[in-house]
Amino acid sequence: MVELVLIFCLAGTGASCKTVRPAFEQPYPSMQACFLQAQQVASQALSDRLDLQGYRLAGWRCVSGGSAGAPT
């Protein structure tokens, strides 16, 4: 299984960053599925989560085998 890990940093400084692991009912079945949906999921997180106001997407990765840790 594959998990998506998003990294958001404050837009003005980039000094303060947050790692977000979106919780899904089922992990992505493949790396390709994760890569294809990552930008859409990141955009949705920025619009839905109040704790990400003022942040921008700084990076993301797809992690195989659940090594990304628990969802947040």
C-alpha cells in the first residue's frame, strides 16, 4: 500500500513547515495512483484545513509500505 505525505510551509518565510498525511479509508493501490492524485489532494487540504491558512505546498512524496507513519 502507498501513502501520500504532503509538506506545507508558511508562504512568507518558508521557515515553519508542517507535514500532513491525509487520512483515507484505503491507501493508494500503487505509486502511480498516488502521484496522479497528489496535487488534487494537496489543493483540497489547503482549502479545507484552517490550520493550513497562510501555508503553501512545499513538497510531497508517496511512500510505500506504510513507512510514512500515522495519518494526521
